[in-house]
Amino acid sequence: MTSAILAQPAAGQSGAVIETQTHPGQYRHWKLRCEGPVAHLIMDVREDAGLHPGYELRLNSYDLGVDIELADAVTRLRFEHPEVSVVVLTSGKDNVFCAGANIFMLRQASHPFKVNFCKYTNETRLAMEEATRESGQYYLAALNGVCSGGGYELALACQEIHLIDDRSSAVSLPEAPYLGVLPGTGGLTRVVDKRHVRRDLADVFATLAEGVKGQRAKEWKLVDAVHPKSQWSAAIARRAQELVKPGRPQRGIALEPLDKRREADRIDYSHVTLSVDRAARTARLELRGPHTAAPLPAEPAQAGSRWYPLALFRELDDALVELRLNFETIGVLTLHAQGDLDKVLAVDELLARHRHDWFVREVLLLMRRTLKRLDLTARSVFALVEPGSCFGGFLCEPALAADRIYMIDDPHQPTALALSPLNNGSFPMGNGLARLAQRFLDDPARVAALQLDTRPRFSPQEALAAGLVTAAPDSLDWDDELRIAVEERASLSPDALTGMEANLRFAGPETMETKIFGRLSAWQNWIFQRPNATGERGALSLYGEPASPEFDPRRT
Amino acid sequence: MLEAIPNNVNLSDDPKLQRALLRWQPQFKEWWLDMGPDGFQKDEIYLRTAVSVEPGGWAHWDTVKLPDYRFGIFLAGPRKLEEIYFGDNIGRKLWTQVPGEFRKELRRLIVTQGDTEPASVEQQRQLGKTAPSLIDLRALFQVNAEEARHLWAMVYLLHSHFGSDGRAEAEELLQRRSGHPDHPRILQAFNKPIRDWLAFFCFTTFTDRDGKFQLASLAESSFDPLARTTNFMLTEEAFHMATGEKGVGRVIERTAQLMRAGTDPAAVGAIPLGVIQKYINEWSSATFDLFGAEDSSNAATFFAAGLKGRFQEGSDKRYADHVALEGAYEAEVYEGGHWTRKEIPKRRAMNAYLLDAYEDECRRVVGKWNKVLERYDIGETLTLPSLRFNRKVGIYSDQPYDAHGQPITRAALDAEIERLLPNPDDYALVERCMVPVYAPGKVANWIAPPDKGVGGKPADFAYVRFH
Ligand SMILES: [Fe+2]
Ligand SMILES: [Fe+2]
């Protein structure tokens, strides 16, 4: 393993680099305890260990650092502890489960940081829901004390919510009454769309700063069960045991630290390189193909975390998080894949053949999450299919996620792009559609016509005709066309682009997931920008301050 | 049954309040039987009952049984001022109804205050069995009955101004129980039993005095019903504090007498001065924490909204600036190896102002106790520990300090706690002293007799008649 050079500041305007990787030995805010089929994920936030100076993480309130650890734990549980079928999410502090996102952190954060923080937080919550649904790891929220705001949003991401009944502990979403913002990181949406709380009760709940406790919380479907304090531990333990599912794989793999080297303007991984041109506000994300496509061992998990597709997508995922958090001003991302297309398709074939093995399945699910992360990354993404490129099957999927695909048409250096059955269903977007299906929303028959079973390859002209690429300039035009496309794109309003891309990327049906991100991006961010929240006299600005907020009364 | 409730809130013409009380009162009675004084239910006790707010009306003396005590609902008379005089709404009319925008804050203030009232009754419910005299036993029941009436006062506000949610909260005030494993009282200090009479006298001196300061700051409230309710409660609170102050004073006097005579108090069933000091340390430092963090955003909100003022906010003698947006409260804290001056914007420091006023008064009380010691000329004094000592909450909770307020290490603090707070031996010693004395005019050996009787009766009056 190459030692990572992580301390070097490289993060655009936002100061110190945010470290995106961690492991349980380094956790400051969480404890992960696995006991056979039941894991305990215990939130015990260290007040003095915030990501940035200027706030204390009181009452188990969280910042991005807390969430990066949670995301790590959720992923590790799936790969390292497949024997776990129930995850009890609880707090290590008496009388408080979690007070939500730290207000003072939010107040001092830049707007882009705030948005990226909320987005990352919700991606983690979706990963918990996906783990419950797809990996049989059932999340049980054990609220052993006050649970408010983002704390309750976190609980909402669990499949089942239990609340201690001590006549004081309540669940609440006090964002609107206290801060003039929304419980917008999935809170409102999950209350009505997931838990099906009646809309009028939800309206009362979301404006009731003190929240709802005990039996009433259960009646309103805000929680699933309440237990008296003296029976609390026993009740949670009993429920966890009831939920245990037999027949789980018994041995996981170790997710080894990523092979990651940071320089001022680039991060190199074993299969991925992210390099940025700060002046041009562009980045190049290069994915490299596999060296071999050796068959999997009889027990596929023995391939471990260095297995090419797993390593590649872990690195890609990290690169995307890096891009969001540490390279705020980069506007256009070009996506490249360099390598041997035959070997890529051989790996693709392995993935398809072993897709029912627990380990391969987890790899496919991790790919799915990473691709969703790409869909949700607010940068213009252009995939470039160049000579020597290897966009094929699973590795073609990042290109399908791009806003545009350019493919060079050079008779001297034939270039191909390939598809496989995995492109039609293994990596659904947040709206439930395969990217190919969404590409051809007008006519579903066009996907069938591609004959994916044959792992078809497309020349530039074929790809253009099939509607797979946006343009296929010849080699004489390529440089100019690409340069102009990228420069022009980088010159447009970053806000308009973010909104435009989000609109175009998610054609098709709405799901809870798309609603959450859509509302997070639009409503939540709009409110965060408004003087009523963040102006000098705004509620968020003045929370905990001596002065009281003043609102502009005009409704929009 | 509601006719028997003494009140000046026009209960007979208030169907809303009647409906709420019809449901709540039976639950209260059950609570008073279950969680009020353990035993003594058939005995006749000479008690004071508030029957009106007219001068003297708050002190109607009669012989009653505990289950028959008449709990009343009273507001103090109208205030001289009709306008809000602090915070962001200065000059507007006082609110007679809960403003919607401050519903959540008012509810929180009232529920938190209301929760302490029945809690203290629960904490004290075993003490009757070891009363050192009939006059003390009477005083205990008087305090209990009035704390229960304070519960009524807060419940009245919940019932009258907070709709069905208020009624639910009022029921929960009866459901939470001091020290209960499932549903304890809200504030931690109200979840430990008051195990003996020295603790009772310290509690009424120090913790009831916190009650006084909290009530006094609520008595400044722009929400007029809250101000007038708490104002009336203050009259009763003064009696509770006097019970404590005189009680500790009499314990000190007895100990001093014995020391003066060269007798070891511990040898004759009385309490050594060192143990008294430890009790003072325990209860005063636990009470400091009840004021909340010195730097508090809630406190700022309460002040800005005009819900809770400083101590005697309305008296211009104390504060010229009732907006409190400029300037800062200053405190010395030890941080990173040296003393630094911490500045807290005034509004966020409201708890600190209140705590300072409280501390002043506590020092005066300890001063009075030292006068008792002076009379016996035994060369000993008692002290109040520093505000910084043994704090769990606020700006002095990160760095440990000793009883003089000097910084020490965590390990040294543990040693200080060992030395300065009562240990199991001390508790056992005090417990051995606790033998009941129920003969009129007689007192236990560990406490001096009271200087006079109460309610117009002599000291040897049978304040409690057992049946
Ligand atoms: Fe009281
Ligand atoms: Fe009292």
C-alpha cells in the first residue's frame, strides 16, 4: 500500500482538506459492536472533535465528520459483517439520542458546503435503507432519549423506530419553528412518503417544536413502538432477536484502506485518477481498465477488496466525494476510461454470472450507489470515448450517467463502446429506471433492439445511430469541439447549470428518493438562501443569539 | 366538588377550567395520597391555607387532615405597569393570552417549573417518620402542601392557556415521579431522595431558593398570568426558605452548644460541624447547576421574548438597560493553563445574572449561620463553596475547580469531592441521629428548639394530633 499524503491543503477556497476515508479504529463519534447476527451502531459524538473549529458537537449533534464515519460503518457492515442481519442504531449518551445537525456548524458553513453536507447525509441514509431492502441488514432505531431534527431524520432512515417512554423524550422536527428552515434532508418526505403519517398530523408535527412523545408518537405513526425506561434494553434486545434472519453468509472481507495519493491538483488511486485544472475550473476523471479478468475463486469473497470492480468503484466513489467537498469551484468533469475493452467485458461477464453470490451482489450494489452519487453530483459531466478507451458493460454505466457523451470517429484508431445485460437493470437510478431505459423513454423497444445479451460493441457511427452518444466528431474536429464545449460550459452560471442538469438527469417517474433530492436541491436550498433564514435578521442566523428574527412576510 | 377550590380566577364562571379540573383533580388527589407524605393521613395538622389574595388571606390557619387540604388557585393582584418593560417588545401591552409565537417557550418554562413542585413533595415523603419535633413535622407538611399548591398554580396556566396539549402536560406532571426508573422528573436534582432532615433543611435553604429566583424572574414576565401566578407563589416560597434557614441554624446552634461544652457532637447523637459543612457543599453546588449554562441561547430567547426577566428586572434600581443588547457579562475562567476573561453577550448570560443574585443571597444566609457560631465563640466558621466548584453544567464544567474556585486537576477534584461532600459514613451518622420526637414542646438532641411557635400558637402546642 502506498502511504497516503493527506495533510497537504488542496481544497479550493474552503481551507483545509476534508478527509473522506476512515475506519472503525479511527472513529471519534461512533462505536460499532457486532455480536453475532446483531450489530450495535452507537452514536457517541465527541463534542470537541468537530470537523472545523468554531462549534461544539453538543447533545450528539453532528457535522459532516460524524456522517463520514456513519457512511463508513454502513458500508463496512455489508462487506465485513455479512453475518449481521439486524443493526441497532442507538446513542451512547443518557437521555439524548441525537439533536440533529449542529446549528452553529450550519450557520458558519458556506452555502455550497451546506448543500453538499445535506446531500451526503441523505446518501448515507439511503444507503441504510438500501442495506435493509437489498442486503437483509435491518436497521432498527432505538431512540433512548431526545431525538430532534436531523436526529429524527436519521431514525426515519431506519426500518423501525422504537422510542423510550420516560414522559420526556420526544421525537421532533423543530427546523421550521426554531430555525426558519426545513427538515429537508428527507425528514418531511419520509414522514409522509415512507411512514405514511397523515398529512394534517404531519403538518402539526413539523411545526411543534417540542415534538411528540410516548403513546401519541406511536398513534401518529411517528414511531413503531414505545417502551418504559426500565424495560428498554430488554425490549430492544428482544425485538432485535426477533428480527434476526438465519442463513446469512458467515465470513466477510476486510475493506482495506484505499490506495490513495494526494497532490496539489490531483489524486491518484490504483485504478482512478482525478486531476483538476483550477484556472479552467475543469477536472479529468480517469478510470483505468483491469489488468486481468481471472476467474473468481470458488468462494468469490476471497477475491477481497482488491478485486478490480470493487476497488475501482470504491475509488470512484471516493473521488466523487473528494470532488464535491474539496474542489468546490470545479464546474466541468470529463470522464475517461482507458484500458482493454475485452478484459472489461470479461469482468462484466464474471459479475453477471456470480451476481447471486452475496459478495458479488454487494459489489454490484456498491456500484449502484456510486453511480447514483455520480447522478447527484452537481457538476457538468462529459464522457469522452477516445482511442484506447474501454467504456463497456458496467464500465459504460458512468458514461451513461454523464450529461453528454462524445465519441471520437477516427478511422486510423478504431474506438468502440460496449453494452451488456448489466446496463439494463443492475444499476437503477434513484427513480428506479435503468439509465438505458431512461435514455429511451420515448420507446422502450429501443433497449430490446440493442440485444444486450450479446454484449454488443458499437463503432462511433453505430453508437451515434443507436442514440448512445451525443456526438461523434472526427479526429480533425475533436480537439476544437471538445475544447469549445468544455470552455463554454464552464462559462455558464454554475447555479443555472446545477438546476438544469438536475432537471434533465431525472426524467421519468418520481420516487421517494428523487423527491427527497429534488426538494433538498430546490426547496431546502432556496430557503437556506433566503433572508428569512440566513439574512442578518433571519431565524437561522439569530438562533441562540440575543436578538429575535424578523421575517419578510410576503409568501412566494 | 369544584366549589371547594379556593380561587380568585373566577372558576365558577369558567367552563373551560372547570372541565379541565374535573378530570385532573381526581388524578391529583390520587397522586397526593400515593406520593404525598407517607403516613399521617388520619392525623390533624395545624396548617395554613391560602383562601384569598387579600392581605392575610394567604394565611388562613386551621386544623386539617392532609387528604382534606384545600388547594387553591390564585393570581396576585394586577401589576402597576401595564406595558412590557424588557426585551424586544418594550412598550407593548402586557399579554393576557399566550402569544402564538411564544407558545413553545412558555410551555417549556411552565412545564419545567411545574415539574419541580410535585417532585420535591415526592423527595420528602419519608421525612415525617423521623421529625425532630411536632413544630418541624408541621413545617414539613406545610411545605409539602404548598409545593402541591404550586403544582396547581402551574397546572392552572396549562389548563387555561394551552388547550388540550396543556391538559395532557398537566397529567404528565402527575405521572412523572422523582427517581422513577421509567419516568423520572425532568431535572436531575429532583430525582434524588431527600434522605434526612439536615438534607431537608439544606434543600429548603438552597434548592427552594433556586425556586424563588426562578419564580421571581418569571414574575417579571410579559405574559401577565404567569407573572401574577408566580408572584403569589413567592409568598409561600419565602416560608420554605425560612424553614430551611432556621432549621440549619438550629442544627448549628445545637452543635455549637455541645462543642462549647467540650462534648463531641457525634458521641451524643448530634451532628459534627464538618458534616454540616459537607451538606452545605452538596446542596449548594448541586443547586448552582439548576440555573443552567451561564452562556445559554434559551435564556437569550426567553429574555428577548420578554418571557423571563432578570431578578427584579422591573425595579430600575438594579438595571438601567432593559434591552440588554449591548455589552457583555464577564467571567473569569481557567483555560489552557491560564485565566482568561470570558465575555458573554448580556442576553445569553441571563442565567449567569440570576445565579449571581442567588449566590449573593446564599452568602448572606451562611453569614447569618456564622453569627450563631460567633455567639458560642468556638473559632469555627462555615463557608459557601465557589460557584465554580463541582459544576456539571456551564462555563465552569470543563475545567475542575476547588471549593475556593481555584483550578485543579480532575484527579484533585475527585479527591476534593471525597473530602468536601458527605460520604456514606457521614450519611450513616446523620441517619443515626434521626429519631422521631412527637411530644409537644420536645425536640431531638441534634437540633436546638425553635425560638417561638407559629400561627399564633406557643412552641409547645400540639401542632400535629395523631389518630
Ligand atoms: Fe414551589
Ligand atoms: Fe418551595
